[in-house]
Amino acid sequence: MRQLQILVAPSGFNNSLESDEVADCIEEGIRRVFPEKSAFIHKAPLYEGGNNFSRALLSFNDAKIHYFDVNSPFYYPTPAYLAFINGGSTAVVDVAAAIGPQFFVDCPDPTATTSYGIGELLVAALEAGCTKIIIDCGESAALDGGAGMLQALGARLIDANGKDIITIGGAPELARLVVINLNNIHPRLRKEICIEAVYGTRSVLCGHNGVAFDDHVLTRASLKQVEDLSLALEEFADVAGQILRVNVGNEPGSGISGGLGTGLMLLGAQFRSRRSAADEYFDFETLFDKPWDFVITGTRIFSSEISKANMPRKVVKLAQKHGVPAIVVAETIAEERTADIYKEGVSSFMTTYGGPAFPQGKTNELIKDAVQRAMRMVQIGISSSQDQIEPQVKGIESAITKLELD
Amino acid sequence: MRQLQILVAPSGFNNSLESDEVADCIEEGIRRVFPEKSAFIHKAPLYEGGNNFSRALLSFNDAKIHYFDVNSPFYYPTPAYLAFINGGSTAVVDVAAAIGPQFFVDCPDPTATTSYGIGELLVAALEAGCTKIIIDCGESAALDGGAGMLQALGARLIDANGKDIITIGGAPELARLVVINLNNIHPRLRKEICIEAVYGTRSVLCGHNGVAFDDHVLTRASLKQVEDLSLALEEFADVAGQILRVNVGNEPGSGISGGLGTGLMLLGAQFRSRRSAADEYFDFETLFDKPWDFVITGTRIFSSEISKANMPRKVVKLAQKHGVPAIVVAETIAEERTADIYKEGVSSFMTTYGGPAFPQGKTNELIKDAVQRAMRMVQIGISSSQDQIEPQVKGIESAITKLELD
């Protein structure tokens, strides 16, 4: 038996597991039955919007991931990662993973934060020689308009006395900002490098919908801290606006990732919605060029009624188009009749609730169990096929077994 | 691909489907995926006690079944069947199917019944040349002590005037019985033929636990009818006792199938519990001499805690011993951990509740659906194996498909 070629392309189980986590569960379920030598697994988690864009992207594109320390929003060393796809030519920076809201836990002052760590990741990306950097602008705990990032890259933020403003203790220092000097930023930036800022919502830097009025700030900071941050970011927006020749504070995108968007505008980044980026980076059509034995997709609810844009359904249709059997693992099959599911092109399906009546595990364990059940069935099919080769041996074996046991 | 060899050996789903019905459902589930040319199915429904002994027996032994009319308990022609197993040498008579309680529906007088139809089946069996007759003594609507059966076979029941008593209108006529004359019964009876009466409970003909106090009689007949029947059966027991030299009315077995047991005693039948008969006639060990690709068993509740005598578990153990993968289809897997089920030797399982969340069907449809899901998984395994032969063709095909669809 050659290696089975299995494509794993699930969506997330809403509110419970992201698609890359589901893909990992499916992989484990397969491995319980087919070890590495008997099955090759390619994980291609689906992205259907939401916060796991970069995680899904890395898994989908078999990213090489490098781990090292950068500075946290509160400027102490913290583990982070930089990923490379497309043979190393594209770096992926995950803002939420590096400086996300997890840092707000037990924080002394949510306005005393810096995006310096993102600048450090960009430096590492530049020095690795990539030509494109995708920055997934998820939630950030660094509410400094990207000031820290710019400084890490060599930009100078100068006050009225011509002195560099130290922003690593928080954005309020920017109230004294007079000049942003980009002359000394990393030489490859804005020339050889394309920075793509991928966002969920194009929020703004200033005003009552601005960064200073972030929920995390409002629930943790004093009124004075909020006001100080708000004023400082307005000052930053004014000075940045002189360079960019727009009203940055109200410019859609300037507020994404705690205002990192503003810093990225100064770096000449291109802005792109996650949805649009996903269409380019999650290329399922190409994925089916390989001759998969079968594909396993997963979703919380599978139904023939669910919108045509639903990704697992898209995978099933693509599989059908390419003659590849598609197995669906779902928490719920929202149908009355199984036949409706098969009509959709599904080859077979396994529900997470179809296991033992008193399950102990959480969703992730239930997914692994469901996949294991499915794979054990597939294994029966494989062994049924293989018996073909030596039907006699089996008879002899069972006769021997009988003799020994009788 | 040669034909798959599939053994189907389920138990019943208590209170819902008998084992032979479950086997039929499993067969249909398989056929939805594997037509006759691609799969040979052998149905061997399990017998675990209860009323489906003969049905399971016939299915298990691939019986030849002959349909014809006999007389109903109320002596009108009604469809019945006689089955032959062991190459025709053994006939099987199913009392419940021929003259069972179904005839009590809308009956005018439950004491006016006859077992004549069973005699007709025995005549047919004798004339077909069998050497053994298994009579499955299930519930009967003919409460005549077997008088009608005896008369159909040529026995004479004679009153004080030397006249034959007509019992086809009901047993109360037996109050006038003086002599039972067996001289003219079918010549092959009591010589060449072994009659085996298979019973569930060894009830008695007379007394307060006797046939006249059957629930069906008590709820439908008048007090006088009950008393008349009771007295007549006592008379019948007295006369029969003179031949058999036992107190027939209190002899365990004399009351089985509405007293058919008494008539069978007069025919020299051997009495045997269904459990003991099942051990002989349901020979699972021999069944596994064939090289099955896999076995499908079914049960309402499968659990590693269930008693060792549990038949589906026995099938799984036998399958394991013979190296045959075992698939369990169950309404409930009463476990917390799937691993416990696999430890039992189960290869994989499919639950009836594991299908669509809003199922429309009854248990039988849910079983078919569950088996279909399982078989579609097995099919994926088979097709994965077969790709091995021509991996290139598949690549070409998908390229062509792509071209056409792009």
C-alpha cells in the first residue's frame, strides 16, 4: 500500500475552535489510525473571516515559523514568532499573537504601551531578505499609533527641543511631538518591500471611536489617562497628516491594531481586508491539483440550506469537481434527510455527537474521536481491497487460529 | 474488484425491531452503496431469547420458505408458511406466525378456536419428506390442547357414543371426550420423524395457570365460556394422561402454545428450550469459516460493561479471533470513552443518533442510514486502495475536468 494522500480542510467550530485547531484535531484523529508512513496529510484550514486569519494562513501555506523574543507592549521581553511562506519570500506578522489583548491582563496602565515589538519583527523580516510582509492587523494591546514600531525601524519622533521622544513607556509622550523623521528607517523599507496590512475593520485613530476609547482602556484607565492618550494621539495624527497629506485621525484604517495602522501608513503599507486577502492566499483550486485520496472538511453545522458561500460546502464542491471523495465531520448535520447531504456531493459524514452517549471530552476530543471512527471505516475498506491479493492466506490463518483456540 | 463478502449478524433493537428485521435494515443500508455485483451479504440475525426464534433461525440458515393457505384458529383459510433448512431435511413450523394472537383481534369467542392449521403444516412437512420438524411453540390463538392438530394428522377423538368429536369450532366440545385413537395418524409420524418442540416457558394445560385463563380469553370471553373451556381441557388432559401415563394437566410443557404442547406430547415430540436450541442451530463458530471482509453487528445498546453472554459482543470476539473487522451499529454506545469500545475488538462503529440532527425516520430508517454512512466510508477506503493501480489516470482526469470547468 502506498501512502494515502489526505487533504484536511476544515472551517472553525464557532465559539469553540479555530479552523487551524480543527485541522490539528482531524490530523490527530487520522494519525490514530494511519501513521505517517501510511498517510500523508496536508492541512489547509479554511478562513471564513474572524481573528484566525494568520493562523489559518500559516497552516494553509505550510509556513516556516521562527520563534524569538521581542518587546511586549509593556516593554519586557516576550516570546513571539515570525513566519515565512512562499519559499521564504513573504513574511507574516501576527499582531494579535505578538502584542495582543492578552497583555492587558493585570496591566498597571493600559495607556502606557508600545508597539515596539512589531518593529522588531519587521526588522527581522527585512533582514531575512523577504520581499513582502503581510501584517495581520488583529487586536493589539499597544495603543501608540504605531510610534514604537516606527522607532524600532529607525524613525525619529522629535519634540520642540529637537530631542527624540521616548515612547516605549506609552503614547502620552507623543503630546510633545513636532516632527516625524523617516530618513533613517531600515533601507529596504519603502523601496524593495511591499507591506500589506490586512485588517478586519477599518477603525480610526482619533475621536470618540478612536484608539483611546478602546474598551480595554475605558475599563482600566482613569479619565485623565484616557484624555492624555487621546490628546497625544491627536498630536501624532496631526504630524503624520503633514507627511501623508490626509486627515489621518479620521482616515479609515488609521486606528487598526491600536493605531498601528497610522504607523503602517507612514511606511507606505497597502491596506486590504482579510476577506480580499483570503481569496488570494487560500487558493483551494490549486490545492486540488494533487491527486488526493480523499478530503476531510469539518464544520460546526453542515446543512444543504447554508449559504453557498459557506467554505466547507465550497470544499465539498471542489472535491466533487475533481473526483475526490469528501468526508464531512460536523457537530450538527442540520437536515432531516441524509440523502440531502449526499446530494451536496458529500461522500460520507461523521458527527461529533455520534460517538459514545456519555462523552467526557470537549469539542476537540470529540472531533478526534469522530475522525478516528471514520478512518477506521476507511481502513476496513482498504483492507477489504487488499485481501484481494492473497485470499487464501486469510483462510489458512483463520484455520490456524481456530485450531489454537479450540 | 471482486465481490465484498459481508456477514450481517445483528441482535434485535429491544421493543422496536427483531434481529431479522435489523438484519434486513443493515442489508438495505449496504445495498445503497454496494449493489449485488459488488457485495455478497450473508444475514445471520442473532437470537437472544424472545419470540423471534424461528424468524431468526430461518434467516440464519437461509431457509427455503413455502407459502400456502391453512386454516386459521377460527377455521377459515389464511396464508401461512412452512420453512425448510439443512437442505430440506428439517422443516420449521412457526406457531405464532400461523395461528398466533393476531387472530384474537375482533374475534367473537376466543374459546372457539382450533390448532387444525398446525396439523396441516405438519402434514405438508411430512409429505415433503423431511426427517425432522422443529416446531417453534410461540404464542397461539388456538386454545384446544392441540386437538385440532391431532385430528388434521388423522387422530380420532371419540365420545361415549363412539362418534368423532368435531373440535374445529373450539375445544369445549372435548368435554365429551372418552378416547384418543392415534392408530390412523400419518404413517411417518412417531417412526421416521423427530419432532422437536421449542418453547419459551413450560406452561401447563390445566388449573389456574392453564390455557383457559390466558389473558386473551379472560379479557374477551364470558365466565361461562372460560369455565366450559377449562372443564373441556381437563377432560382432554385426563384422556391424554391415560396414554402418556402422567398427570398431563400439570405437566410442564402441556400448556405451551394454547395447549399445543399436550398434542405434541401425544406425538412423541421432544421438548427443548429456545436457549438450548439456539446453541445448536445458531452456529457462529462455523459461520466464520468463510473469509469475510467484515462483519456488521447491531444492537440497541453496546457497552463494554454489558454481560459477557451478550450476543453482539460474542460476534465481535469471534470476528476478532478470525481476523475479520467488526463494525457495530448501535442506538447507544453506553461508554464515556471510545477507546473502551475498540478494546473490545470493535473495528469501528456507527450510531443511529449520529446522523442528521432532526431525523424523520423511525429506528429501521435510522439503522439503514447509519449503515449507509459506514459503507460510504468503507467505499472511500476501497477506492483509495484501487487508485494504487492507476495513479496517473486520476491526475489526467482531474486535469481534464479542470479544463472543462474553468
